[in-house]
Amino acid sequence: MSVLTTPPAPRAPLNPTADGHAVGVSDDEFRAAMSRLAAGVVLVTAHESALDPEGPGGEDVGMTATAFMSVSLDPPLVLVSLRDGSRMDDLLDEQPLWAVSVLSESQRHIAGRFAMKGRISDRLLFEDIPYVRGEASGALLVRGALATLECRTEQRVPAGDHTLVIGRVLTASVPSADGGPLTYFKGRYRQLG
């Protein structure tokens, strides 16, 4: 004899509140939960062309990111999440070439420097950092980084208050095998181990 059971009724979706969160999830709760996810730290860079072709040669721009990941091997794609309206978001909306330096544990000062909000120019921030200019992107690549990538934007995906930028990897290198990665966990930069 078989017993028929009725499957449970599907749960009603949680209704978002005026701030866009599901009922019961505050900004602070979401931020605290996500701070428990350890992430690697990268410096995203791009070169902003000069407004006046007769003037100075443009400016290098950098931004610290922890929301960076590999997306695909074939073709080689990566993704970085940019805050809407940030300088990097605006720049990569205008031009498609950018680079990523995967920071080592000894490069915490670089991460902190480029995480500052509201700065007008990045020129002085690059002043004492050893770098090379990428041949494919024209963007700066940090010397001593664990890995460097040069990318061309393939797709931009709006996602809440951020834009997910998917880039095709044009070059990839592992210039330094020394040291471990710089990570971000519970609101602080950390080392593994």
C-alpha cells in the first residue's frame, strides 16, 4: 500500500522593502554576513586618455577591488564588480582596456591607498609604486604582484548599485612567485596562515 503525500506548498517570495532588501535583511546584516567571505585583493588600473590631444598624455587611474573572479577558460574571461558612478566605472564605460594586478601580502599599502574614496587624482598615488605599462592595455601593472592580467571589456551587466564588468584576458603573466596573496576578511586586509 502506498501513501500519497502532498508536497509542501511553495514558499511565497520575500517582498522587498523600500531599500530593496528582502524583509528581515538589513544593510548591516548583509554586510556582516558577506564580511565572512575571504577574498583576494587586486588593483584594477586603466589609462584615461587626455581630453585635449595637444595637452598632457592623460592620467592613470587605479582602484582596489575584492570582488574579482575568473569566469571562463575558453575564452579567458574575468569579472570585476564596480560601484556605480565610481571613477573606474565611468572610465571603463568610455574605454574598454584595463588591467589587474593580483596583490601580494607585502602590498597592503597599495590596496589601502587605492581604496580611498573621493580622491580627485591618482597621479600621486602611483608615484612611488614600481610598475610597468601594459603593452596590450596601456594600463599600469604593479611590479611584485603575484599575477597580472590585461583585459578588454566584453560585457557590462548592471547589478543593484554595482556594474559587473566582464573582460576578455589579452595577456596573463606570473611575474612573482614570492610571498602569499593579500586577502580581505571581516573588514580588514590579512595574510594567509
